[in-house]
Amino acid sequence: MAASFRPDIQGLRALAVGGVVAYHFGLTALPGGFAGVDIFFVISGWLITTHLMGEIGETGRLDLWRFYARRARRLLPAAIFVIVVTLAAGYFILAPQEQALYSRGAMFAAAYTINLWLLRWSFDYFAADALSNPFIHFWSLSVEEQFYLVWPALLVFAAWLHRGRAMTVAVIGIVGLASFAACLWLTSLSPAWAFYFSPLRAWEFAAGGLATFAAPALWRDRTWLRAMQGWLGLALIAVAYLTLSEDLPFPGWYALLPVAGTVLVLLSGAGAQGDVPGVSRWPALAPAALLSLAPLQRIGTLSYSLYLWHWPVIVYAGMLEPNLGVAQRIGCAVLALVLSAATYRLIENPARRGDWLAGTLRTLRFSAGAGAKPLRLFPGLALAPALVLTAAGVAAAYANAHLATRNIDPAQRGIEAAAEQPSIARATDKNCLLDFHTVKPKPCTFGPADAAHTIVLFGDSHADHWSTPLVEAASRNDTKVVTYLKSSCRASRLSTFNTVLKRDYTECDAWREQAISDIIARKPRLVVISEFSIGNLTRDMPAASRKAETARWQAGLRSTLQAFSRAGVETAVIRDTPIANSFADSCVARALWWREAPSLCDTPRAEAANDGVAAQERAVVNSVPDTLYVDLTDRFCNSATCHVFIGGRLAFRDRHHLATAFAETLEGPLEKALF
């Protein structure tokens, strides 16, 4: 019943894990390397369907207990080992509150349900804060295990409806099409669900499963066609690796590239079964020859352990050294390979091929006594070791979370509280900072309705964090503050791409124009603008693109300021805050845990302050009548360094948003500049 070994599939595994590792290790030449996970999904669909349909064909039934036990033996021991070691290493690297959070994630990883936990907490796989989660990569393993749980039942259901290949193909096809349609719909509507929820990834497994029903005889005798088919498949995978990026709506239509490419390569290799070496020159030119090369075979053999190890290695290395160089990343890759080889040799392979499960069952039978009738064992007992391992992993993670919680001292709790405290605008009403989808402005008013003056605060979340000192300063100057705030939406007339929505942020453009009209109609004494610096947005762009985008932003800022100036409304632009190299709250908490000074988390001014962009911004402001430029950068930075912990307070709640408790200390300087 077991499928014969295919070196080309082992080579495909190497390509899949290689893409994922390259992406996670920052190889910008392969921005779509994350699609390697989709290759794994298709391979799993192919292999499991081949195995199960073979068993149904031979015996007319499925031994589900045996199937689940084999899957558990293949996957669980290495996964639980990596989880436990990662937890242990995290004790020395992560701050206690991080240990507590990610230990809860490890509990779900051990039970292969972390994809559901990630949905619960709305983790974005491509978001910057995901880089701190050492267990986030287990999401794909959870999806696979959930597939293994359901897929055999689906095939049994198809056989129950009508024995024969046609019914099975129809059932798999219907499930696959429904999954793909739902995936397309939710990729734009709710990307996290499309990415993590296993039913919405079922179509990728179904693609591999359906491919097993293709008749290889159609191209077995056409070796040239088989070779071209295989090379086309590899070309599609290469296109996916080279052109996809985290800014595209994924999975959706774009996932068809790696999925279709993998199916073509699998079919090409299936057609090669039975080739006689030397009869034709085409088999030697087919992709199977490339995929069978020894280095790819070795990496393919280690692919599971390498996938498990590579992510915690790079996450922890990035915490210990935020600015990893090329040599350091190569060193991390070597370490991950060494750990993978050791895990494969000492844990993964012995568990898969060893006699530990069979030996357990024989021991139970032997306990009936010599000459006695063997005990009749419940078939599900084959899963007992798997359940024990899972329970052990969950228990270890739970215990680690409990220990970490006890280690959170007052200083750590202070950091956590400072990072979580909302601005005065969001504390009053979280909808004062509008979400991505809302277009109609929601003005929020702070201060007495009959105040002598009105100031409007206008912009994105970087305007929101100034609401705290601005409202306090206004209260002492017989002034009310009205806020017009929208997440990730600049006051400057600049159309942008939203990395969460994975498309142009049209809602921002519509909201901005309505907000400008509303503000002008209010005739406030002053409009205060602050927004996420264009320098932060373009810092990783090529020089030519950065120059063009900066010029576009300058024109947009000037257009907004001129709209207010023509209406006789004065405007003040607050220079944006610096951006740190690491998340301030996590970094400072780790520094305190390591008994280091918080200055460990500071960033050189040349990297953090965007002085060149600020000079261009000042020039635009000075070119428009009735405008004022407010620069409080010296409150965060000296001539060499920008700080994240100032005067015993956490200055930022992440990389670039002011912590509210520190923002309160800026009330005096802001009042002096604006009143």
C-alpha cells in the first residue's frame, strides 16, 4: 500500500523548505519564498490521497487508527522536542510577559491548533510583530494535521456514496472548488481567515489529491511532453518565488502559481515511473533529474526538521542582535541545518522507523501470559503514545506560561501597562481612530462645547498619539479639541497602498476629502497635522523610487496645506517621531530581564530620525502661508542617538508610536509651540 519512493518529490520538498527559509532569513531576491508552504500542501494532498486510495483499492476499507498513528509517529516527536527546546531557550531570551504569551501559543502548537489561536489574536503572518513569535510557523503544520484528520473521512464518504474513481474525483473537486471560491472571497475581505483557516486552504490539498487520478499513460510515452510539463511547473514555482511579495493579496489567485507548478512537476514525475534508463534521452532532461541531485535529496530528507528549527533560530538571533548581517544570517542557517540533522537522526527517523509503538502493543499482548489467549486491544490504542506526547507538550507549555507569569515583576508590569495605555482619544472612544474600512469621518470633541477656541487634530495614528498632550494643553487655554483620525491614513493628499488590505487604500482618499471639507466648515483657530513619516515608508526603496515617492508626498502635503490656507485656516505640522530598530516595549522588557540598561534598545539618530525628510517637510510647510512647523525631536534624540526610555518612562509603545504616559510629559513643550 505504501507508495514507492520518488526522488523528485524529495527534491520538491527541498525547494519548498528552501523558499521558506530564504524568505524568513531575509533573502530579498526571493520575496515570494513563503509560497513554499503551498508546495508542501500540494505534496501532502498527493501523497496522502495516493496512500489512502491504494489501501481502499487493496482492502476495500481504511484502517483509520493505523493511519493516524503513522502520521503521529511521523510528525509529533520532532515537533514536541522543538517546542520544548524553544520554550527553554525563551526563558533566557524573552521577557517574562513574552514568555507567557508565546507559551500559550506553544500549547496550541503542541495540539496542532495554533492557526486557530492566531485567528483569535489576529496575528498577521506578514506583520512586523509576528517576527517575535517563535511558534508562528506551526500554523502550517496545524493546517496539515487538520487536513489529515478530515481527508480520510472525505474519501470514505465518497466511497460510501458510490465505489469508483469518478465519485471520489467529483467529491474532491466539489470540496476543492468550494474552498477556492471561499478563499478568493475572504482574501480581500478578511486576509487572516483566508491565510490561516484550514478549510480555506483545503483546495491546495485537493489539487494534489485530484492530480493522483490523472492517467500518466497520457504522457508516459511522450517523454518530451513530460519534460516540458515538468519544466513549466518549475518555472511557475520560480515565478512565484521571484514575483510574489507580502504586499500582494495572498493566497487568493496568486497561490495558483506555486500550486499549479507543483501539480505539473508531480505529474511529470508520475509519468516517469517505469522509464527504462538509456532508452530515451528525455528522462535525463526532465526535472526529475535535477530534483534528484544529492544536495536536494539531503535537504529534502531534513525538510521537516529544518522547517521546525529555522524560525526559532532566526527569531531568537534577531532579538539578541537586531541588525543581523549577511554573515550572521548564514551562521543562523548553518545552525538550523545542524539542529535539523541532529533532530532527524536522533528523534525524527527513529520515531518513524523504530519499533517503539509496535513494541508497546506487543508488551500489552505479552501481559496476557505465556500460552494465554492474546488480549483483544482497542484499535485506537495505537494512538496512545501520540496522545501522551501531545499532552506532555501542552503541559510543558502551560507550566512555562505559569512560571513566566510569576516572573513578571513590577518593572515589567510597568512596561506592559505603559505600552497598553491608549491615547486620550482612543480611551474615550476607540472609534475616534477609524478603522480601515470606514469612510465617513467621525469627529470626537474634547473640552467644553462653549470654549472660546477650537483646534482640530487631523491625521493617522501618529496624530492620535498627540491627542493626549494636546487635549490637556487645550483645557488650560479655553480651547476645545476636535479630532479627525483614521488608521494608516495621512492628512497629506497622497494615495497609498494598504499592506493589511493588500490593495490601494481608496477608503483613505475618500475619508480625507470629506474630513478636509468638514474641518474647513468648522473654521477652527488651528488645524494640527501629524502623520507617519514618508521617510519611514520609503526607507527600504531603491533610490529612484524613493525620490519619486517623496516628491509625490511633498505635492500631497502642499495640496492639503494650501486647501486650509485658501480657506483662511491656520495649520501646524508636527514633525513625526523617530522610528526605532526594535519594538520598544519588548526590547526594554527584555533588557530589564537580562539586567541590562534600557539604552540597549536605542537607535542611532541617522537611522531613526529621518532628518533629511524632515528638512523637505519643513520646506513645504514654510512655502505655504499661515502654516507652522513644530519640531520636538530633541525630546527623543540627541545629536547621535534616539532613545526609547526617557526619564524613567517608556517613550514608545512599539517602534514609532508614543507611549501615552510619556506623551503626557510633552504637554508643556506642545503648549508653548501652539498656544
